[in-house]
Amino acid sequence: MAYIVVATSNAHKVDEYRKLLADQNVELKSLLDYPGFPGVEESGATFAENASIKALAACKYCDVPAFADDSGLEVEALGGRPGVFSSRYAPTDPERIAKLLKELEGCENRKARFVCAIAIAVNGEVIETFEGTVNGVITSSPRGEGGFGYDPVFQPDGYDQTFGELSQEVKNQISHRAAAFRKALEFVEDEMSVLDNEF
Ligand code: ITT
């Protein structure tokens, strides 16, 4: 079976991608399967740049086609912060959420969006990047145990529940990651031969 590496060490992302790929004849590996991977500095100014840096490094290290996701939360009242710094905003998920709610205390504009950029690298080159977004609002307190990151305080437009409360099936239909992935998959289906490496 063909396989591809997703250049992430975030087990939640791997889990979401595994479900998104369930109907495809492709095995998914991640950097959790390559514990010697040295890591990279996410020095890009945009999600697409950081996704490209990660995909390229994994493709070269693992010597197989790789894709990477750089994602984050853009909050309108904060001028788009934390954006590409979403994972570096504070040390842990609960601290990131607490800091965000504190910054938004008393703020009526709760509009936010999740953004995900996916880059695909093959034969030591980034061949394409794709972007997906989902709009929503930041709730006044965390709700739900599901998902990861900012999910408990993000309520997507059209829903009364946060990503922490919604099932993974629903999140995987409407999320920024799902939107970017659908575009990537469409591209790959046309170019499936790039994935024809065997175990
Ligand atoms: P990798 O770089 O290894 O993929 P990471 O968690 O550091 O893992 P990013 O650099 O892309 O990933 O940072 C994305 C951060 O944005 C992530 O840690 C969360 O805090 C937040 N985030 C992204 N997608 C999210 C989602 O679907 N739900 C909740 N928070 C999300």
C-alpha cells in the first residue's frame, strides 16, 4: 500500500488526518513514527511558509512524499493574533485558552477564524500549498472535552456547540483542516502517482 508522512508530532492532528484519509488507499505515518527527526524552526511569516518548511524537512528526512499542516487561530479584535504564533502564545492548552479569554475580557467582538495551510513535498520539493478556514466566535468560557488546542472556546458559525463539544465527525466535516485537506486531496487524486511508493 502507498504511504505518506504527515509532518507533525501533534497526535490530535494525526488522528484527524487518519479519519480524513479513511476512504483512501493510503497509509498515513507521522513524525511520531520517526522519533529521530530533529525538528525544524517554524520561522515563516505565514501559515503556508511554515507548512512548506515542515513538509520539506520531513520529505527530505523520511525520503518519502510528505505533507504538513500549519494552523492557528486568528481573532478579529486582536488584529489576527495569535495567528502563526498560536502554539507559542502560551506553554499549554489551558494557559493559551486562559490568556485568550483574559485578552478578550469585556470585548464584544468575539469573531475569530481557524486557518490551516497544508503543503505537499515530493522528491525534495514543495509542489503545492492549500488553505482552509472556518469562521466562528470565541465563547466566554471553555466548553467540552473533545478536540485539542483552542477547540473548547471556538464555536463555529451555525452551531450552538464548541469544537470541544461537537463530535470529531462534525469537526471533520467543517473544520479549517478538513477544508484545506479536501483541496489537497483533489490535487493528489489527479497526481496520485506521486504517492506510489510501497512498504
Ligand atoms: P506540529 O507543528 O508538529 O504540526 P503544532 O501543534 O505545534 O504541531 P502548529 O505549529 O500548526 O502545530 O500550531 C497550531 C496551533 O494552533 C495548535 O497547537 C493549536 O493551539 C492551534 N490549532 C490549530 N488547529 C486547531 C484545531 O483544529 N483546534 C484547536 N486548536 C487548533
